[in-house]
Amino acid sequence: MNWGQIAGVIGSFVLGIGAVWKIVEKFSPKVKKYISVASEALALVDEVLKAVEDKKIDDAEIARIKKEAEDLMAALKK
């Protein structure tokens, strides 16, 4: 490899990092929102499954499910 090729490889690497950085920066808020919504949805499903597994739903489980549903609604509104 000569110096021109090395400079070309380094230049391509720097431009590639810059392009990826801009894409990540542009879509970061949307990705964070989608991750938040997915996390809250999974937490809600988890609470419902726990309630179904023991075949007995008490007030504490209802309160936890209600809280997870409210958290999901809040995440959707962001």
C-alpha cells in the first residue's frame, strides 16, 4: 500500500463514521420513543401474564396492571 491508498482508506473511514453519526443523531429521538413504548408494552404484558399464571387476581395485581397501562399511555403520548 502506498500513502495515497492509506489516506483514501482513512478518509473513507472518517466519512463513513460521519454519515452514520448524522443518521443516528437524526433518528435518535424516534428510536428512544419506540424503545420506551416497547418496554412499557412488554411490562404490561408481563404483569398480565403473572396475573393469569396464578389464576387469582388480587387488588395488588390489578393496581400493577393499571400502573403499567398508564405508563404505556404516557410513553405513547411522548
